[in-house]
Amino acid sequence: MTAATADMHAWLAALTLPPATAVQQRIPKKMLTEHAAATAADRKLVQERIDTLTWHASLKPGNVGVAAYEDALRCYLEIAVLTLQLRPAAEQRQALHSSPGSIRRLAELIHRAIPYPVVLLIEAGHELFVSMAHIRWAQREAGKTVLDGEPILASVTPPAEHNPMLGAYRQFLLALNLGKQPHAHMLALYQTWFDTLSAWQAATLSGHFRLSATPEQAEERRAALFLCRELDERIAATRRTAAREKQVARQVAINLELKALLAERERVAQGL
């Protein structure tokens, strides 16, 4: 067992799911290529990157004591917990952790293919990620579901033993306990796990793990996290531009732009 696999098992154990929820059924790649991977590039991504996709557990009203949720927008009959193991880096001729875009895309394809809200745990080389996404009924296709908002993808690789973030990570794991979640209905349960994952994302930037006090606060935090990601992309692009620029005057202008972006990034992160 690799360290990442052991970390995956520890993360799943933190959910404290009842034995009755266990499924442990392998999901064939064909299901993804038929139901979500519409382009040749997506089908290639599924075939080349996925090693094993497993339906780890299924939370239903009968095995966790949480009622199903249904309204005009969505129907959450159950919550699926899936594990995804990507191919070792040696087989891909590159380190998987260096291509977060492909991991994000694979997660999105899986959320699109499964007609239930999914907690997806991803083992990618030495790294561990969790992805979650809300779904709703499609407006033009009866019985079909689509993503409702952007999925959340967070690195949940445990910090090293002497890393100051280790305490925050342990708080995060304790907050995942099924017994601590609302049991009103499946939407409330899934939303709380979703917000807890956002709280961990915020902790990696702020250094402190704090659960959101209200739904409004959780929404504001997600917006700030999205803005941080957007700023990170702009900062990286600006640095690449600066490295290529030869004219001194233009270099000065780009460096001023970079300084402003870094200041804005710090301001947003401090508000998390």
C-alpha cells in the first residue's frame, strides 16, 4: 500500500460511514465514455489517465437515517462516495500532480456521469484530492441531470508531521464525521460536506480552519476562493509574460501589474 492509498483510507475512515453503506463496486470506463465524455479528447483522457474508479459507498435514507430531498430543481435520493486512482506517473511520462487541469476535467466528467451528488476522492501519484459538485435536473432533457454551479476540487494531502497546518488538517478530518452533519435531508448533508471542503481550502490559504457560521458566509467564502484561483492564474500568466519581455519600459509596467495582482491576492486570502 502506498502512502497516498493509506491517506485515502484515513480520509474515508474520517467520514465514519456505517458498514451498511458499503458498495465497493468497480465502475467501468465505458460508463464514463458513454455518458459524459462527448469529445475525443475527453475519451482519451478517461482511457489514459484512469486506473481504477470504484463506487465505495452509497448513503441512502435506509442506511444513514437521512431523508431524500426533492424539489422542482433537484432530486437527491442518495449520496455516492467514489474513489478514483489515476495511473502512476511512470506510465504517463509525466507527473500527474503537475497537470491539475486534467484532474479537474476527469472529476467533472465523473460528476456529469453519475446521477447523484458525489463525494469523489482522487489518488494522483503522491497527492490526494476531493471533488464535489451539486447537480440539478436538465431543463431540456427529461430525467437527465447537469452540474449546478462549478465543482469544487481541493487538495487533501495530509501535511507533514511538523507542518504547522497539521493541526488544521486534523480539525478538518474531525469535521467530516457523519454524526456531526445535519440529518434533515440529503441536500443539507451534502451541502455541509461541501462547505467543510471549502473551509479546508480556505485554511490552506489563511492557516486557520474555521467552519462557516451561516450559508451566506459559506457562499462568500466560495466566491473568495474562486477569485483567489482566478488571481493565481493571472499572476502565473503575468510572470510568464515578464520572463519573455525584453523592453525595459514594458518590464517595469508588467512588474507593477504583477505587484498589484499579488496585493489583491493577499487581500482576498486574508478575508477567508
